Amino acid sequence: MAIKKDTLDQLLSGRDPKEVFSKDGLFDELQKALAERVLHAERASNGPTRPRETRASTGQYRDDLSSRADVRGRSRHSLNG
């Protein structure tokens, strides 16, 4: 997909062309914005997620899979009842 010249002109408007590739310049801003957009799209395609629970005493995280298992290590959702 080609980027439209009008879009590029809009991005460059009011900027010093010499600073486009400098640290924290337009290129860095675009790179950050694109990365955030991709991550957001990836998260949205994976469906809703629940926040991880933290054990206060150890600071360890418990993900959704471990919270579904009972104390004997078997899933509460087993097919064998």
C-alpha cells in the first residue's frame, strides 16, 4: 500500500526537514504510533482479557489458566466430570 503524497505533506507541514530523522523527530513519532496501533489491533483480535492477579505475599502472577485449576491440579472444566 502506497502512502498518499497529501498525507506525507500533512505530516511534514511545519517541520524542519532536517529534523525528521533526528532523535524524537517525525520518524520516531511515526514508529511509536505505528507500533502502538499494531499492538492495539493484536490485543483486540485476541479478544477481551482479564487482568492478572497478584499474590500479595510473593508478588507472583497467576494467569487465567492456573486460576481455572483446582488444588489437585485438574481443570474444573474437564470432560470426565
